[in-house]
Amino acid sequence: MIFEDLPTTPTSEELIDKAFSRAARAGKAKGGLEAQQSMLQTAANIISDNLENVVTAWPDFEYDAHPFYYELADAIVDVDRLRQSLSEVMWASRKAREIHEEYQPRLRKTDVDTARKHRKQAFARLADIVEQIDDELLYINESRNDLRDLPDINPDAPTIVVAGYPNVGKSSLVNEVTSARGETASYPFTTKGIGLGHFERDHIRYQIVDTPGLLDRPPAERNAIESQAVSAIEHLADCMLVMVDPTGECGYPIGSQLELRDSIAAQFEDVPVFTVANKADRFDPNELDEAIAADYRMSVETGENVETVLEAAVEAIDYEPELPFEG
């Protein structure tokens, strides 16, 4: 995942302390004018290099981030503000080098006292530059903390997204069709973990994802952040399974479940959307209301038709892996 290895961003105070303490040690190793030059070069390099590393550690959101991760990131942090903060930090990195280039010649052909005075002036300017971007450094680190634990989902893998009201059997399905119990990872903006599982068909690895807190209630009940996260999932889903519970045991009337199904079908209009009536072992299919218009009925509990539903999703995705170029 593109955000998981982002390093901690230092505060302005931490960076200044690091630069000047290293500079002091460098100065003690030498004497006279050479000591002042070494101190300035050390401090400027540490500040410039560390600030540049802060920026280059981040992916280029426009070119490196998949639209799924871009929109998910923008739902959690303000990506425009983050990019502006990174731009300000890069400006500070360049300014540190400019200050070094401006003052270093002044330390070569002068007496030690004057050189020390110039070096102190340069240090003051370096500290001022770093302090000017204190808010930017703090925001970058906050963003890093918010994004580094995003669920590790491969947006390029063929993906089935499971939706529907709570207690209709979504997590049970994810666990049932994967070789091991589904993994759970949390979104920073919800206490509910997303369910993620994998299975293979014809040597192709498929993802199956349950997103509690996002696709388990009407759009009107989602806040702005959750709505944008759902938009991110549009870039992820290759097939939607909207599960309904005709028995009503889930606690939601079938009419509400179908309204949710219709809103999901409208939003995910570019991918196949199947309505799956779960708990088939608990209702008579002959009495199933025709208004449900379920594409499939199954029972995760007994295993009835689970493979049929899965095969239908795989066939609808019709995924063809990219083959290496054959000359």
C-alpha cells in the first residue's frame, strides 16, 4: 500500500535541534575558519536534506496514486492542503541551500570572529525558515498517521464488493468463500473494520470486500467523508453483490433493503450489480415476493448456492490478466 512506509515527519523544533547539534559536533572536530564553514554546511545540509526527504517520501497523487487510494485519501485528509504543505516544505529545503550558498563565501576570507558572526546570522535565518513551515510539517505528519493504516487493498485486482444492511450475512459470506477467515482492517473515520478476503479461480486471485459503515445504509445517512469513501469504492468494484434478507431477521424491512439496493445500483452503474437473497434455508422461495427480483438466492449458513453466486460474479467480471509482451 502506497502510504504504509511513510516516515515520521519531524517537527520544526526537532529538525532545528538535530541540525544545530550536529553542526556543533562538526565544528568541534575542526578549528578556525574551517570550523565555521563546517558548521554552516552541516546545518544547512541536514535541514535541506531532511525537508526534501519529507516531500519525496510521498507519492505523487496525480501520477502515482490509483484513483481508489486518491479518493480514499481525500476523504480522510485534505489532499489539496497536503500537496500545498509539501510544496511549502520543498520551498524551505531550497531556501536552506540558498542560505548556505549565500553565506559560505563570507566565511572563507575573513577573521574567525567575523566568520562566527556570519555563521550565527545564517543559523538564525535557517531556523526562521524551518519555523515558518511548522504548521505544514505538523499537517504532513498528521496526514501520514491517518493514511498509513489504510486497508491494504490491491485496486488493480479483480474485486467483488458486498453490500447490504447489517446482519444480512455479508461478513459470513466473505469468511465462507475465502480460504481463511477474512482479514479486518479499519478506516480511520469509522470504528467498523472492513472485511477483506481472497479466493482463487483458474489461477487468478480475486478480492472480496465488505465495507460496514459505508454500504450498509441509505446514502442520505452517510456523512460527507463516508460518501466520498463510497465514491472511492466505485474505482475498486468490478462486481457488486447486494445481499438482502427476505425473512426480515436482520431487523430491516425488505422495502428498505430494496431501496438501498436501488441506490447502490444507481451509483455503481458501470459494474454488474446482483441482488442476492440470503438465508434461503429460512424462507419458501415460492412465497418470495416477486418485487424482490433477486438474481440469486442462497444460504451462507448451509452453503446452498454460495458457489453459484461466486461463479456468477467471477463470470461477470470476466477478468483477463495482462500477459507479458511476446515479441
